[in-house]
Amino acid sequence: MARVTPLQLAAGLGHADVVALLKPVTSGFEQRDTLELISTEQARVATESAEPYQAPVSAKESDDIPTPSDIVDAVELAAQATATRLKDDGNKLFAQKKYVDSIDLYTEAIGLTPRDPLLYSNRCAALLAAGRAADALRDIRLAKVVRLKPDWPKALFREGQCLEALKRYEDAACAMWAAMQIAPDDKLIKKRFQNCVKRGREEFQASGAATSSP
């Protein structure tokens, strides 16, 4: 008996959303129409249900019968594959300075794999480039939480960039300083730290001058 794939099992159960997710990554089914596939598999299930039950004749045959956990595993793998493709496409759009479009793709990928910190980091960069610094700051802080590693230099650097864009220079300098402690040889981080300190000092002096003016 030919092995029934998790895709076919999901189709037989009428789970159109799962079928749509698994179809692109199931060999031989990529071009099948979703509704037609569901109809075919439901007909197969109905036929098999009408037949007298026959226990598997061997352990191997039993292993060929997919279980609900097989579907879960297949869905997770398909989600990861789709999210990776969306991230790669988003990176290409970002390189082309199509920031809004790249944000949309990163967001779609996050919906599939919400525990991937790189997706939040990439969307942060796109949001920052699109002039949405507050949203970018939220994303990079989410990335640090999801990664469960607050001393991630790339995230600290991007957090500093967001804070700098929001003109919170003291906070930005602190984030850049933290990044420098982890990556002391990174010249870009050092340069941005010095810039934040300089701009923070200038802003402080300007506010002091304004306060002392008659």
C-alpha cells in the first residue's frame, strides 16, 4: 500500500488551510488544485471507511500510516520553509529600498514562525528605514526577548539606532556602549556610539543655553 502523506490526510479531513501550507513542499502535489485534492482525498477516505477494517500485516505497513503528530511536524516544517522564503524575498526588497513591501513580507513570515528573532530584527531595520523608529524599537526589543539573549550585539546596535532616530541620545549611547562591550573591534558600533555621545552633549548644551536665556 502506498504511503499516505500528511498532506493527503489533511485533505481527507478537509483542512484547507493545512493543505495550502503543505502543498508547496510535498513532492508530486505542488500543482494540484486545493479543492480538487480535498475532494479526491475525502472520496478516498469515504471508500476506505466503507471497507471492512484490515489490520496492518507488518510493522512497516503500520509505520506508513500517518498520525496526527505527522501532520503537526509537516505543518511546522512547511511553515519554516515558507517563512524562510518570505524572509529571503523581504531581504531582496529591502536591498532594493522597497521598505514597505519588505515589511509586509517580514510580517507574514513572523505570522508563520513568531519565535524567529531574525525576522523581528530584519523588520526593525525595514521599519527604521521607512521612518517608523518607534515601531522599529519595539521590534528589536521583541527580538531580544524571543532570542532569550539580551547581550546580542546586533540587536543592541539596532536598538541604539532606533533610540538615536527618536533623539533619545543618552539611551542610544548606552545601547551602543553595551554593544561595544561585546564587540569591541566593531568600528561601526564605536563610530555610532561616539556620534550619539556628541549629539547628546550638543542637545544638553543647547537646552542649557535656552534655559539661561532672559
